[in-house]
Amino acid sequence: MGFQKIGRIGLFEGRMICVLDGVGGFHFEGQALRSMKDGCMVGEVAKSRSGRAVNLRLDGRMFTAAWADLVRVVQKGGKAAVFEVA
């Protein structure tokens, strides 16, 4: 299983935003991944089994970001890397 960096997650106006290069922009709403264009649910978000990552599922593809990085984004700002799981 390989990982390729494909995007980033950050906070914008209090909302967790995910931008995936070549795919689009999304925001989290509970366990739903919603399109920034029209707000439609396009995927799912869930914590990994190990609890060390957050997994995003979109169009049969899986992306992941480290839980510790997301906590840092919430507490101190900045961005967290998102990787596609191949």
C-alpha cells in the first residue's frame, strides 16, 4: 500500500476544508464529505481503526490524514497533508 500526497486540510471561517488537487474542494459535516460547489454529500469521513488517522472515501478512492495533524490544525491553525491510499 502506497501513499501519495494529493491535498491539504485547513480551517476556514470555523469550517474544516479539504482541497484535493485535481479533484476539488470539500468540507466536513459530521461524517459526510460535502462539495464546496453545491453542498451535496459526495463522500464519507471516518476515523481509522487504529485511531491515528482520518479516512475520506470519495468515488471509490480513499484518502487519509494523520489525526495528530488535524488536532494541530484545530488548536494552532495551519494545514495538514492529505494522502491518497493506493
